[in-house]
Amino acid sequence: MKHADIAAIAGMAALVTGATGPAMAKPVTLVATLGGAAETAGGDPDGIGGFKADGDDETGDFCFTLWVEKTEKPTMAHVHEGNAGSDGKPVATIEVTGKDSDNCIAMEPELLKKIIAAPGAYYVNVHTADFPKGAVRGQLEVK
């Protein structure tokens, strides 16, 4: 068999099996259900919300939707490192534009890999003027 024939057969086998090269990273979806009762310092008892983000741990792209209801307009929001019931340091600022925010931020890929590997060790915290330590909060999970 000629070398060209072997190369052609190998190429066809790769196409059929899907072995065409390195695996492409696909975005991971992270979600959190937000509530005032989850705040350790006592959040807005009526406040609720949700968070959904698609993160690409190769590029660090982190595109999210954040919404809150039954609380005032957010002044800021963060992703914090910390388990449920404990406070932790902020590791990323989530840019909010109102009660409904859609935006993308750039995260360090290594940080995003840590969050994806252990999402429950991170939480989203939304602050308002009346609740500067946090109005609503929710632990992250992979969807």
C-alpha cells in the first residue's frame, strides 16, 4: 500500500471517529438561586433573584444574566469564594446595570477553572443601598 493511501485512510478514520485534533473547550453554565435568607449578615427578607453564566475556562470569558426582584436596584455584585453560611473574599466583580443585567467580564482562566471544579465553594452576592453587605446571595452550581 502506498504512503498516500495510508494517509487517506487514516484521515477518513479520524473524520468518522471524530478524532480530528485536540478537544475544543466548551462553555460551562453556572447558575445560582438568590435570596435574602442566604445572606450571613441578614439580607433583604423579600429579595429574590437568579444568576446564570456561561464561562469558558480557556479564554476566561464569563457572560452572565443577573436578575433581582422585591429589592431595590443593585449597587454592585460579586462572585465570592466561600461556602454556604460563611463569608469570603470577592474574586470577581459582576458589572450590574439594574435589576436585570446581561454582561460579559474577563476572568483569569485559572480562577474560572477553580470555580468550575468546585462551584459550591463560590457564591454570587448582590448589594443594594439598604443592604450594603448584601441583599441577596446564592451558591453557584454547574447546570
